[in-house]
Amino acid sequence: MRPLTENGEWGAKQKKIYDLDENGEKIPVIDKKTGQQKVDKRNRKQWKCHTADSTDWNSKENAKMWRKDLADTINATNEQLGIAVHWEHRSFKEQGIDREPTIHIGAVANALERKGILTERGNINREIIKNNIEQAKEMLMLAKQELHSAQYAKIKSTAVSVKNEVMEMIAKVRERKSRLDLPIVSGKHLRRISDRTALQSADNAEKFITTRKIDSFESLVNFTADKEQKYSQLETVHLSKGQKLNRLKELSKMYALYAPIQATYKESQSLKGLAKMRYDKEHKDSLSKYPELKERMQSLLQNGEKVTPKQWKAEIQSLQAEYDSIGKEQTKTATELAYAEVIGYNKKNLERELQNESRQHNRQQSKTKQREEEI
């Protein structure tokens, strides 16, 4: 934060500025006891003053401006190079995104992570990212992917030309509040979405309706029923795959512990006499663990299942890919159902508000008529 002087050396971070009176004169510091101007230990007169930063490099406003300039420069360069990556200088909070941020790792943990050593703080961040990333991908797709698409513009134009009661309801809510309301009590699918800000966007709701070709609330109900059935099926398959995957991972983990102990036991069994006694003494701890590990290994095997670690590894890789793919499809379906829940809630909420306004208007008219009759 220090400035550079004319000779290229670092200057002071702060500078003293004397306070001036209305005549532009320095204001003396008065000793209340003596009524005289104070002096320091060197008998120098003291004047009222304050300090100010020598530069504006520590300004939050400048920091924000520089961050924006940097992001704009990177984005312009990426566009010229055909790199489809957009940099954002604003925080989640500044963007209005309700998403859990990652925590600060720190220099020590960061150095360990770069060496491939997992840390507790790194694990926390990985869990946060895992919880956010699938919903974020779906939200970004719905919020940005079709924003400037000519195909979407054509679909929307067609949808507007045909009466669509769902689109009309969204337009009314937009006119009254500029965005959709979220249910006070989250629906079963809405609560699965960590970033719900995008669900309140009227533009996103219109995209959802037009791209899914929903033209009435009846078709929205049918769409929801189909997606509910699909989600239930995905959930069942996902759970089954997950259970099988966990069992195979547990088997592989147990075999990694059991294999070297089993090798030690077999070596011991192949020896006789003094050599066996000497070997058993050297490997006493390993041999003592063998019965327990063997029993635990056998308890994990099902109905004569053989020990096939290579096959387990291949199955784990295949299952993990299937498990992740189904998980992504679940997230996409849950997001669609969450949109349906929000739109359905806004329909009922709008009807309730209009009814209340109508009753209030009728009561006001009745009071006005009564006053006129009295007069």
C-alpha cells in the first residue's frame, strides 16, 4: 500500500494532513488545564491534524472496479480466442445467488492439497462443491444457455401468439411483483434445490413452460405426474446402484487389509519346524489378526461368491459412472419438478390475492354507497 517516491524508493503508507480553520489557518491543540497551545517533548507546537492513506490502492471501491476491469478484459480476450468461459467478479451475495460458499483453506492446507494430501478443510470444500455443482449446472443451463438463442425466441414467439393460461399467470405475477414467490413451506422437490434464486425469475419460468411445451395448467399437472413417476424410478435405481457400489467398495477395502495378512498366513503354513517358529515370531501381530479378518471377509461375500478384486475394481468403475449419470438425471428431474411446484404455488397465491382485493374493493364500494345514502 506504500507509494513510490521520485527516486524509486517506497514512501510512507500514510501522510499527515493539518486541519484548517475557516481562514485557512492551522488549528492549535489547546491544553484544557492551562489554556495554552500544547507542545511536544521537543517543545514543538502541536496542531490539529489527521492521517490519510498516501494512495487509494486500499480502497474497496477501487478493488471492485479493478476486479470488474480484470474480468471484462479476460472475458473479451476469451471471446476473441473462442474460449467459452465467462469470468464473474461479483460474489454470490452480490449476484443474489443463494448458494453455500466454500471456506478459506489457508496456506498450510493449500500446500498439502497441491501435493495430493487430503485435508479436513479441503474435504469440507469438496462436499460443498458436490452439493452445489449439479443444481448450479441445471440452473445455469435454464438461466443462460437459451437466453440469446434464436430457437428459443422462435418458440416463445409461437407460444405468445397462442393463448397460454400458464404464461398469462406468469405475466400477471411479473407485472405485480417482478418475480415469482417461493412457497413459505418448501415442497418435497423444492427443498432439494440449494440455489432457488433462479426459480423466482419470470424469464426462467417462461423458458421452462415453452421448452417443455406446456400450454395449460392441466398439461402442467400431467407433466408433473410423469416427472414424479420418472423421479421415483430414478430414485429406486439410484438407491440400488448405490447399495451395490458401497458393498463392492467395502469388499475392496476389506480385501486390501486382508490380502497381505492372508499372504503372511499362507507363508507360515508352508514352513515347518524351526523356520516356521522363527517366521511366526517375526509376524506375530499379522498372524494374530488373520482369523478376525478372514471372518469379516467371508461375512461380506454372498452365497459362495469368490474373491475377485480385479473384477470388483472394474465393476466399481462401471457402477460409479452409472450412479453419477443417474444422479445427474435425478437432479435435472428434481429441478423440473421444483419449477412446477413454484408455478403451481404462484397460481394459487395469485388467485388468493385477487380474491382478497376483490372483497376489499366490494367492501369499499359498499361503505361509499352507504355514506352517499346517509348524505
